[in-house]
Amino acid sequence: MASTKEAEARPASRCYECGNEAIGACSSCGRFYCNNHGGGRVATNLHGPGMAVAVCHDCYAAIGPAQTAYVNFRLVVGIIFFVIMTILGIMALMSRELSRRHFGP
């Protein structure tokens, strides 16, 4: 572990945008950011399914909308699949009931 003197001698990381003290580094581009210019979270499969990583505002602006569109697309496809399967299930039940009435049990 570094001593206090070593920690004081090391320069603090600075934000890529404004030069304030950095609170983290972007997982996408590696730039340091402060509270005002980063910390947005985006989902990624790099660290396992469903994991989110912190990114700077520039990377969030580039990744965020595409990620939202992908999530919305998956949601719409799931709903359409559910509706089609429900309709097919109802049709199968109706068909079975009609064949029982016509041909008997």
C-alpha cells in the first residue's frame, strides 16, 4: 500500500472536459471524468449479462440511444411473439372444441 507521502506526490487525475478532479474513468474510451461530465451507465456483455459500466458523457451520448432502441426492439418483438402465441393457443382450443362437438368425445 502506498504511503501518505507517495499519495500526496502523485498528481490527481483530471476531467477530460473541465479539468476538475476526476471521480472515475470511462470504461469505453478510458478518459477521466468528474461528477458533471460522466458516470452514466450503459449495459454491456463484456463483464457478464446484465452488467452496467460507467462511461463519460460523450460515450454515453454515442451508446445510450442505440442501446435504448435495441431494448425497445426486443420488447416489441417479445410482445408480438406473446400475442401470436396467445392467438394460436385460442385457435387450438376452439378447434379441439369444434371437433369434439362434431365427432363426439
